[in-house]
Amino acid sequence: MVSPMENEEIGPPWLKPMLKADYFIPCALHLDSNKSECNLFCLDCMGNSFCSYCLIHHSSHRVLQIRRSSYHNVVRVNEIQKYIDISCIQTYVINSAKIVFLNERPQPRPGKGVTYTCEICARGLPDSFRFCSLGCKLNGMKRGDQELTFSLKFKHNRGDLQEWDSDESSTPRKIHRANAFSRLSDGHTFSAHERFSSSSSSGDEGGHNLSPATPPLFNHANSSRRKGIPHRAPF
């Protein structure tokens, strides 16, 4: 009997091909060109790696650049986290960029003073993460750990909600600013509370009313009074 976990696709379909691909080998199509090593992977084609000269054939595709650190393949966090959830994986900083390793890096024996180790390959980790690489997290999911996922569905929903809130809140703020400019041009003075109050607290009339405010009263009695004749001061 096949378990539900075996029927279920673990991670995106391009993850396994990316982990198994051969990198930093000469491109068969551009052997005579400089810098033709294969260090790119297309998430849409899911084929083997290719060089920068082949990138023209993947102009509208999602492409990741694979890098090297200590003879191991790595990918930058800010690039890979757009497509999968890399939580529980140890990250490192190489050349001022945060990276994660693609595959496991087993150690013959853990070093002295190691507190944290990878749950799959037992490699020592500097921080309290569960895995040392993308491949080890994938193997952890194959063991049936329901808490692990590569899906970004929840994060994307939360991001869309934040973007929607930002668009929604900017509109009344712009209207409120236009209303304030109109009232200032009519000689109205704002109090501190009125300047910083939100448009939502005053309802539709306060937040979306673009008509100018009532101008200040003009004192005609003071305007009709003429000044007296000036008197020279006595010597």
C-alpha cells in the first residue's frame, strides 16, 4: 500500500532537477567562448544547467544563478526565497550575501563544541536550524514531517493583503492632503489634533469632502475706523 506522502508531490517540480543538475562544467554549445561554464538553471524548462550565452533562450523564464563556496553549490537567499520556503535551513553569509547550500555536506565526525547538527547528514551547524541544505530539508519531508513545507502560499497571501492595504490606505491620505491644502488657501488654521487625525475617524464627509471651508469672518467695524492724525513728540 502506498502512503499518502508518497503520492504527494514534495516541493515544486523543478526542485529535484535543480539539485541533481551538473554545474560549472563547460557548455557544450559554447566551448570556444570565454566564461561559458554552466551556472544557470531554468525553473520552467527544468533541464540541465546552461551558461550565460544560452540565457537568450530563457528570456521570459525564471532563472536562478548557482554559485560556489568551498567547492559546494549554493544559491543566494534573496533569489531562492521568491519561489520556495527555506525555513529551517541554515544560512551563511558569503561575500556580503546570504546563501544556502543546495545539497548535503556530510562530515566524518562533528567538530568539538558543536551544539547543533543537521537532522539528515549530521553536519555541525552554527545556529539552531534543522537542516544544512535544500536537499536535506527535502529528505526531511520525505520522512513524513508534516510541519515542513516548501510552499509559499501563505506568505504570498499575506503579501497580497499587505499590498492591498497599502493601496487602500493611500487613497484617502491623498484626498485628505488635497483637502488640507484647499483649507489652508482659504486662511484656515489647523490645530495639532486636526493635522494628525485620520480621515477614517471623521467618516465620509470628513475624509472625502473636497469643498472649501467657510472663510473667516471679516470685521467691518475695524475696517471703517480711520487712523487719527499723527502728533509729533514734543522736544
